[in-house]
Amino acid sequence: MNEQMRFVPYLKVAVIVMGVMIFVGLIGLGYMLYNKSAKREAAEELAGASAAAEGETTTKQTGRALREVSLGLPAGSRVAEMTATDDRLVLNVRVPGQGERIVILDLRKGGVIGNVALEGGTP
């Protein structure tokens, strides 16, 4: 019994040291998360400022830049169907006198990726 009592002070020191290490680790983790979110907000503000400088408009709800994209279709063309994924928008467009086309847009970059003519039309 006496021998077990001799190790109690060492056990107390070990428990205190481990508790301090856990506390310091949690503080460090919180600091890193705060830094990362601050950098993300700064990057979004910078992107919004550069978009405004390029003549793009930003929405108040999302803060994202909106850009007008021309599809290069003749007048009278109509969108028959539209399918959206995470980063693509696929349009089935009816062009008068030329048939149908499939136009694929990149939603992240804001441009036309592809233009496929159907029913013998030319893209």
C-alpha cells in the first residue's frame, strides 16, 4: 500500500499535464478555424470587388458575381428543356429553320462549353 501511495503525486502531475495539453490543443484548433474562415471571407470580398471592377453585378443575397453570357443563337430561338447539375446547365434549344441544338453552360466559369446541333443543323 505504501508503494502505491508513492506514485500518486506523479499520477497527479501526469493528469494535470494531459489536461493542459488538451486545453492548448482546443485553443489552437479554434484559432486555426477562425483564421481559415477569416481568409475565406477576405477571398470572397476580393472576388466581389474584382467582379465589380470588371462590370459584373453582384447579388445582395449571395454576394456572388452575375455575368451576362451570350449563347450566339439567332433571334426567335426558344429553350425547350433545361437540365441543371452542380456546375453545368444543359439547354435544349429550338432554333427556327435550323432544328434543335443542345447548349452546355459552365455555371462556375460562366461560359458556353459546347454547342451540339441536332436534326442536321449547323452549330
